[in-house]
Amino acid sequence: MLQTINVNTSGRCEFVDITSQIGHIVAKSRVSSGICRVFIPHTTAGLVINENADSSVKEDIIRALGKLVPQKGDYGHSEGNSDAHIKSSLLGNEKTLFIEGGRLKLGTWQGVFFCEFDGPRNRSVWIMIEENKNAGKEI
Amino acid sequence: MLQTINVNTSGRCEFVDITSQIGHIVAKSRVSSGICRVFIPHTTAGLVINENADSSVKEDIIRALGKLVPQKGDYGHSEGNSDAHIKSSLLGNEKTLFIEGGRLKLGTWQGVFFCEFDGPRNRSVWIMIEENKNAGKEI
Amino acid sequence: MLQTINVNTSGRCEFVDITSQIGHIVAKSRVSSGICRVFIPHTTAGLVINENADSSVKEDIIRALGKLVPQKGDYGHSEGNSDAHIKSSLLGNEKTLFIEGGRLKLGTWQGVFFCEFDGPRNRSVWIMIEENKNAGKEI
């Protein structure tokens, strides 16, 4: 079953840590070993798995993307958010995460961020959980 | 079963909308809820999920990538297409899409693009569909 | 079952070809048709699927990323590796690969690279294999 997380962003460019919300859906699913798929149905936002311990890391990523892809530029799209579409394409908008021992299995310093590039907006994150049927097999 | 979509590109850099071809394979699979995996076996092309309503968006993405990674540069690879390998690495070449209600489930403005960076060429897109066996469970 | 590949990197920025190690895990799994998921639990490293025939390609990718995201810059994170976090975000740290005929199914020129951006370090790559239960169905 597809689950939805709602994310309300408050700035034009902003990374929102959605790790605990994804973890909550994983826990409720009671899947012990499997996969958690995350997909965002937006074209001016992205998904990143990176450090959520020191918040200056996400600020550095936002600033670096802003330098690589400026808001004002030689763009044809008339809505003034071409930079957001380009950043969304660079980061991607789907991730596949592992579930083990009934919990989301990430690295020590990893968190999952919803990356807003054209906010503030009300956004959605879709989650699909699947049990790994090979989990009990010896491989 | 692995399915293949053939894409013939006509320019060096070109985004080809393959959403309807993927949707056709999803419909034929008769999978109601599940996953559609897309993979391209190429090293000078990529995949992007972004806006397919206004075609200036894809042109803006192509132009921005061309500025970030120029065709001519300080490259060691002798085939003259290092920029294409780099763009392919930045965008990636595999995506996992959701199926719900027997249809490819994308956002309102989203389409799936095959991103040619070293054309014109005849290219392949591999598709693998899988039913979600948890679909009927209450989670 | 989650499998782990250990990767020891020897430079600050280095791409390590892990294709054969992933292929070995796929072969041992005895899964004929399915999916091989690759995930790295690190925030200063990435994964790329690109050419492994001419090693100058990976060097070109490393150099281009170094130009786009310099090691020294206007960064807030105090550990001196903000560039590594940004490169990790751009390339991503999870990939979904296809298995067919009991083997990892990649394009002719494709290899899977662990991308170190803050080495030398001892790193891990997580692998999860899943059989495609639709494999025998006519679609």
C-alpha cells in the first residue's frame, strides 16, 4: 500500500529531514527485512540521503547547488523556477532504502532529506514498503 | 521478464519522453500494485523524471548541463565524449517507479525522459515489473 | 539477507570498481531473475554506474566533479569535507541493478564504482538480492 508523508516547506530552498517519518511508516508495516521505496511526485524538489548530525552540511549542499545552478540565468521556461527543475534532475526524486530487524537501516550519520527548491509549498512524499521474501534463505 | 524499449535519438544532446512507452508495458503486465524498474545499459546517457508539460524545461536542463560540463575540456578520455560520461554519472541511469491501480503512478507534471548526451544513436531502455505482494495487507 | 562488501580506499578521491564483487554475491545467491540493490551507508562517498573499460573515464569524472565542487570554498561545515558531502549528494548512494540468467545484467561497457570523496578510509557497501516472482509470467 502506498503511504503519503506531507511536508510543508517554509523557504524557497530548504532541506527537511523526513527520516523519522519514514521510520515510523516502516515500524508500522511490521516488515522485518525488506525495502522501503521513497518517491516524490514533484518536478522542482529532490531527495538526498546525507548527514543529519551537523545542519551546516545541508546548508553547504543548498549553497553549492545555488552556485552551480543560479536562480536567474539564460532559461527558456517562463515560470522563473528553471533552477529548481535542474536541481531536482541532478539530485533525483526516488530512493530505495533497506529495512532490517524491523527498522530502517541507514548509515550512522545518514538522514533522508526532502529538498525543496521552489517553496514554500505543501508537498507529498510517497512510500512503498515491501517484504524481502528471500530474507530467510541462506545466500 | 525484462522488457526493452528502443529509443532512436536524432541529436547529440536530446531528451526523449518515454513515459507513454513505459505506461504501455505497465498496462500489459496487468500488475495492479507494484514497482516498475527502469535501467539504461549505456554510459553516455541518463534518465530523468521531470516536467513534460512545457518542453522549455527539458531544454533548460540540457543547456544547464552543457554549461556545467562543457564538451571540450581538460579530459583524458580520447573519444571526445567525456562530457557525456560525466552528465550520465550526474543524472544516473536507473529509476524505480510506482504502479497503483494498474497504472504508472507519477506526479501531475512528471514524465520520464531518456537523456541522450552522445547521439544520434540507437539506444535501449530495460524495464522490469514486479507485483507488490504486500499490496493487500493492512499497514 | 543483507551482504556487505568491504572497500579500502587509498586516496582522497578515488573510484573503486566493485562490479566483480557484486557479481560474485549475485552468483552465490542462485537467483536467476531478480534485482540486486546496492546501498552505501556513507555521506562522503557515492555510487556510479559508468564505463570501466578505459580508466581515463573515471579520472575525467573525478576531475570534473572537483572543478564543479572545489575542496576549499565558502562552506560552513567545519570538518573540511563539505565538497565530499556535496559530491555524494550529486551522485547518490543507492542503485538498483537487474539480474537475468543468474548473472548481474549490465550494459557492455558498464561497471559499478564505489566513489570515495574523503579517503583514505575503510568503507562498506550493502547488497540486498531479491528474486522476481513475476519472472515466469507471460507479460
